[in-house]
Amino acid sequence: MSILSALRELNHEQRHTVLASFLGWTLDAFDYFMFTFVIVGIANEFHVDRTEVTLGVLLTLAARPVGALLFGRLADRYGRRPVLMIDVILFSLFELATAFAPSITVLLVLRFLFGVAMGGEWGIGASLAMESIPAKSRGLVSGLLQSGYPCGFFLGALVNWLLVDHIGWRGLFVVGALPALLVLYIRRKVPESPAWEASQAEHGKRSLREAMRGHWKLAIYLMCLMAAFNMFSHGSQDMYHTFEEINLHLPTGSSAAFVLVAMLNLGALVGGIFFGAWSEKIGRRRAMMIAALLAIPVIPLWTYGGSLLLLGLGAFLIQVMVQGAWGVVPTHLNELSPDAVRGTLPGFAYQMGNLIAAGTATAQSWLAAQHGVGLPLVMSLWIAAVAALLALLVWLGPEARGVGFGKTDS
């Protein structure tokens, strides 16, 4: 099924819901990656080591489970739509505040608070979309939603390339406050999840302990799975811009640096949509395992291509596989989650995985500095090991492709 034919099968309200969820994750990623593009610039202004600045990445990732639990529980009790709007406003405000940080300490605190707000968006947006569309559309829409992440990465790279030399890293964070405007669209066009309304009518409001009875082993498994997924994506993305500057000697605002990031994100878009749609035919687990394992033979091109053309091809292919596996995640986690905690469990598992993987950028930076090992070797070995681990965890886990949500088994 093509993306256009799949979207045609959705009604007017469903298309608005999918678009709002896609834009929410795109703009969230845009704000997150803006920080990774300016690590060197921040380190130079505050006269600190780059590794200290990467703590901002760690703190953002570490704070996201707090936001996932807080906003997820609110979404399960009061609805996906209103809580999503509050969440978008908050992460936009904290992004804006980062622009005015007077010291590295204040900046790190603001990145933690941004992480709390960011932690709520993915789970609520994914559950709102997955609960609002027909079951047969979930695979492709899942890939489309997850493609919002590389779209945000690309948008951040584009803004960085065009504006960093003119407005500096602080000005980039002012631009990063624009996602707050998405709230106006959600308020006007997006309805509440019908599955959430059906679940509320049948069960009412339940405590987390009551709703999770009999599902704790599943929750632990999903956290471990998402830890591997996050080490996979962050290990291939967070230090890539630093790799461009330090190892490839490409200035942050250069055309060559932008081209490589563009290839990275084009690959992510293709992979997320392709593998998400393919999972509807071959199954969620099989699609994720194939994508993860195919990343391994691409690694030499990605870090040791030797020319801009080969490095660009490697960047494209590595993200086809990394985000190809990720493209199945929104529907896979939502299908495995009970109705009563679908606003909480997918997002919390995702963000707890982020917490476990939060030290990825800092660990890669530290390992690369040991005895002159360098980022290319560290990034290569990291991705190879994590790809194998991810495929194993997916193979060991369950699948619930096409399960009905609430009382609306579409």
C-alpha cells in the first residue's frame, strides 16, 4: 500500500490527527537536535570541554522518562488531545529559555527541564494517532510518524546551516520556540482519540497499579528493547555533527556538512516509511530484525567512506536501516500496550530506554579520547554491537500486529 493510498483511506479528522502527531514529533526532534549541532559553539563560549557540554544531551535524555510518566498518566486520565497541547507549549518555552542561559550550569538545568517536556510528546502523539486510524493503516502510518524524527533532524540542520553564522547558537534556540504554534492547529482540527473515549466509558479512571496488573514483565521487556533502540539511533546521530567537524574538518555551517546530514535524514525518511509499511506484510518483529542486521555491513561506508560521495552514501544507508527499524516502533509498542495505559506505557518504555541509553554521546566522546582511538572507530563498533543486540531482543519478544484498541476494532 502506498503512502498516498493509505492516507486516502483515512477520513478528514484522521488525516488531521496523523499530521498533528507527525508535526509534534518533527518539531520536538528539531528542538532536541538543535543542541547537538552547537556543542562546539557552546563549549567555546563557556570555555569548557565538549564532553561537559554533551551532559546537556545526557540530561535531556535522562529527564524524558519523568515527562513520559507525568504527561502519559495525565493523557490516560484526561485525554490525549489537551495534554498534548500543554506538552508542546512547555517544550517550546524551555527551548526558548535555553537561548538566554548565562552559564553552562543554567543551560544544563534548562536542558533537563526541556527533557521533561519532550518526554511526554512521543507517547501521547503516537497513541493519539494509532488509536484514531484503521488497524490496516498502522504500519505505514507508524513509519510516517517516526519519520518525523529525521525530519526534525533535517529541519534543525537546515536552520543551523542557514542561520548559525548570522544569529549564533543562542539565536537558533529562539527559532526553536516556534513549535508552540502547533497548538493552534491541534486545538482547531484534531479530535480526541475514540479508543480513549471508549475505554473511559467502559472502565473509567483507574490507578496505574490497577491498570498494569499482569503487565509488569511486558513493561520491563519494552524498556530493555527501547534501550537498545535508543543506543542504536543516538549512537548513529548525536555525535555525527561533531564527527563532521573534528574528523572530517567540515565547519558547522559548511555546505558539505549540510549535505551529509541531509543524506542521513533522507535515508531515515525512506527507511522509516518503507519498513513501517513492510511490517504490515511480514510482521513487526521480522521487519525490525532485518533492518537492524542490515545496518552492520553499511558501517564502513558510513564512517570510513573516504570521499564526500561515499560518506554521503554511507550516511543515507545507515539511516535507512536505523530508522527503518524505528519506523515499526510506534505501532509495535501501542499494539502491545493495554488500553488503560496506552498513553503511559509506550512513551514511558521509550523514555526509560532513553534513560538507560542517555550516556551514549558522552560515552562515545570519552571513548574516542582514550589513547587516540577516535570517533570513527568508536561509532562503528558501537553500532555493530547494538544492532546485533537489538535483533536478539526483538526476536525474543512478542508481537500483536492488528490487535483491536478499546471497543473500536477497526
